Amino acid sequence: MGLFDIFKRSTSHPELLERLLAATARQDSATLDELCKAHGAAIRQSFPGWARLPKPLRGDRAATKRYAEGLIAVAHWFERAGDRTLLALLTGERGDPRIVKWKADLLESQALLDAGQVAAAVTLLEQVLTRNSDLSGVTGFDFCMPRTLGMLGAAYSRSGRLAEAADCMRRAQALCERAGDREGCEIYERNLRALAGPADSS
């Protein structure tokens, strides 16, 4: 069964969805722009259903990645056009639009890391960190900031920037401690031990 058949069984406007995903997969911004302009109403109508990953794709990592990246690209197109509702659907957040965008940026950053585009992930995450550093006290900050720092630390580690990676992990751990997030503290403690490992054995 092909992807179109899967979409046809599980969602509305399946052909449009597949065309959007295909344009994103081949980085064809012109076609994506054309489709979003021509079919804006249909996309808005269908997006709540599209935001639920079709069951046949679950367990297929490559297909799931393609699907997620496609929806993120579409949501970002509408966000640039002034409509943040699609991003809100993806993140489950209907509050502060800055937090909505922050969560979407984290999804995009993870997709870049999963695709091996480490330099692009570092650039995006550094921008995200700078843009949102003054949002302390806003609902959602305690969720997003440690994850941003942790993800940036992982990206730095993959780039060989181990000192900067450790600094990010320590800052993420401190934020988790402040928020009472025991699981987060343990995760970043393990990451710090992993970063220190090669130095200890030399």
C-alpha cells in the first residue's frame, strides 16, 4: 500500500497532503508556496486531522520523519503569513504565541539533528536561545528552556564543542532543579557524565 492509499483511508484531502509532503521532502519551496497559496482553506480545514500521525506510519521512522517535517514546514508557511493556529495544533499549545513558536522551533531542531544537519541545528537553536532568553516567568519557559539547552548541548557535542556542550547541560540541569524536575535533572546528569567520560579515561 502506497502513502497516498494510507492518507486516503485516514485523512481528508489526501492528494494535497502528499503533494505538500513531497514538496518539503525535496526542499521545493516554490511548489510549497504555490500549494499553500492556492489551497489555504483546504489546508486549514484538514490540518487538525493531518496533525494526528496515521497509524500505518507509526513505527516507520523514515516515514514519520518525512511526515513531521512536512507538517512543520506547512505550519511555518502559515505562521510567516500571520496565522499561528497550525503551529498551535502541532504543539498542543494555545497560549502565548512566543511559546507556541518556541515549541515548533524545537520540533524543527530535532528534525535537523535526526537528519544529521548538525550545523543547521546549532544555528537554529542558538537563535532560539537568544530570542527567548527573556521569557523567564512566562508559562512554558520551564518546559522549553531546559530542552533548548539540552538539545543545543547535544548538537555542540556532535560538533566536537565539548566544553560548550557541558555548559549547556549544566545550565539545563540547574533549571530542572529549580523547577523540581527530577527526571530532567537525571537526564542532564547522565549527559554530563557521558561528556566527561573520554576526558576521565585519557
